[in-house]
Amino acid sequence: MPDSGYPWPIETARLDNGLRVVVSEDRTAPAVAVNLWYDVGSRHEPEGQTGFAHLFEHLMFEGSVNVAKTEHMKFIQGSGGSLNATTNPDRTNYFETVPAEHLELALWLEADRMGGLVPALTQETLDNQRDVVKNERRQRYENVPYGDAWLRLLPLLYPPGHPYHHATIGSMADLNAAALATFQDFHATYYAPNNAVLTVVGDADPAEVFALAEKYFAAIPARDGIPAAPDGRTVPATGRPAAETVTADVPAPRVYVAHRTHPYGTTGYDVTTVLATVLGTGRGSRLYQRLADGERIAQPDLVGAYGVDLAHGPAPLIATATARPGVSAERLRAGLTDVVDELATVPVTAAELDRAKALLSTQWWRHMSTVDGRADVLGRYATQFGDPAKIGERLPAWLAVTAEQIAEQAAELLGAADRVTLTYLPEEKP
């Protein structure tokens, strides 16, 4: 397959109300993926409204003007389709994959909850979903070993007032304090056609998709004055590292080392992506070779590194390792930081670079091999970069990264002065 990054056709249109529509036709199988990206995530949440974007990920399945509670799922699953939604700091997206003959149903359902959720939203539904989010927080963050690591890393990486300072799950106090009208206003503000991108990939004619989008979405009015998220592109350098040590009910010491890098979609973050792969992806990575296989201080399946693909601020690079029995947190932390530091002084070899690029190419094409994967990435590039065709630039950009660029970035951004370190220690048992 060619390394153009996206060899399928892309066609676009914009409705009078501002809704952007992206279509990529692929007649390989009689299925279509529908993906709706809203430009609202936790970075948009005003003070006192943290967790709102994530709560609406739940509320959007709880009924709208013409669709009763739980019926959205029943309609899609009853048609042989699948569906879900996700929220992150940058955006919220809703998606379904259905047999091609049910494309119109999927578009009607998405239009109905875009334009018709607020009139159907009740206090009972709101209270019920607030409780669901509380349970999710307990199950995913509070009652899982190391589960609150992301909640702790964000405020260490980003200062108060930065749009990435708080996690998407938000504050339970904020969710409890807000009245129904506050949530209705949040939806009316951000869930507007001119703040969304509709993407359809698969067995569908572009002209038909544009006509159906006009039929079901055109009557939804645009929203004037959608507030911009706070500018998160710069983070004031403190010149000193930040660290936190947590004693908790965990089975072994674990260390996270994190650094701010560049926004996703930039040349700098392309370097970060390859750097992270060299550092911590798979058995051939530096972290595995040194800490798991060489010094044998880290558990083999619990060592790695990754970038978090955030596009509107310096995205974090995180390296982590969990200690083998009998290994102290201090020794593990020293070993982890040594490997990170050596990226600036020990050149990445041609073999390391080739391996990293092969892994990234495989990962990219595996994601692109599905209509739902393509629909999501096209929606992302249209929303965050203004042009879905820019999708074709990403893989070639990774393949162009050099060992010299990796060393330069490591020296510039991964030094101890700007390092965030989070350490978990097991509680002492009687």
C-alpha cells in the first residue's frame, strides 16, 4: 500500500448552517461509518463546569425529541450496527457503523440528538447520568490500582487556568452543583452544526450523503458566539521539576516520568511520536531492553512510553515502569530517568529508527483498514486542522523523522529541569 497516508477519495461540502460534511467513498464492503465530531472537550469547560463535555457523552444517548430513552442504541443495534462515543480534552465524537442501507437512519438519529436533545432533557435523566459518571469515576480512577495517575499527572504538567489542567472526568462537585438549565445552555452552546463535522466513509455515494445531510441537518440553526477555548499553546516554564509520591493500595512501586512536548499535528510532535516508539514500544524498545531484559528491575509487560495526542497545547510524552518484586521505587526511578536522559546523548541507531517507523506504519494502516477508523481520523483532521486531506501528511511526516531530530528534541524538552515524576508506593501491610 502506498505511503501517501490516505489513498482513498475525499469529498467535502458545507451546509448553510455551517455543518461540514466529509465523505470518503469505498465500495469494498456494503457498510458505512458515520462519525460526528463536536469541537468541545474538557479544554472548553469554564470554571465550575468541569466534566460537562463527558457527561453529555452519556446524555446524548438518553433520548431526544423524536427518539425515546435507549432507542438510539436499539435502532442502530437492531439494524445490525455498532455505536459508541468518546470524550477527551480536545473534542467529543459520536459514531456508528451500519449496513449501507441504514445510512439514512444513522443520519436522522444524529440530527435528532444534535437539534432535539435539550427539549427532551429532564431532571430525572440528568440525575441518573450524574450517578453513572460517579460510578465510572470510582470504577476507572478511584478503585483501580494506579487508576488516578492521569488525574494526578495533568495538574503537574499544566498550571491552574490551562485548558489541560483538569481531566475529562471532571469534578463531581461541579456536576452536582449545576442546575438543569446550566446543562441545557452548555448543549445549546457547543452542540451546534457550525461546531461539528459529519464524516461518512464506506459504501455511499457522496452526492447522496450531501443530500441526506441537507435533509436532516439543514433545519438546525447555527449558533452565534461559540466561545473559544482558552489558549493552551504556551506553558510558562518553571525551571524546576515537579514530583508527587503517592502511597496507595497498589501491588508494586510504579514510576511515571512525563514531559511537555509539542501539539499533535506539528512537525515537533511527529518527532515525539517516533521518539516515544523508540523509547518504549515493544520488546525492542530502549526501556524494555534496559529495564525489563537487561537490569531486570521492571516487569516486562508494564514498561513503556507513549505520547498523548493533544492538538491544542504542548502534548505530553509519558514513560512508565512498574518494579519487579524486591526492587525499590528509587532504583526503578533512577533506571527510568537514565534511559530517558540517554536519548539526548546516545544516538538512535538506523535499526532502532527503522523498527520504530515500521511499527508506526503498521499501526497506521491497521487503523486505516476499517471504515470507522478512517471516518474518525478524517473527522479529526477536518475539526482540528481545517482540512481532512491533511490526513495524508501524517505517515510521511513520521517516516521523514531523523535520528538527529530525536536527539535535538530530547536535549531540548526531556531534561530534568522540566520533568514531572509521579511515584506510587505500596501501602505497608500488617
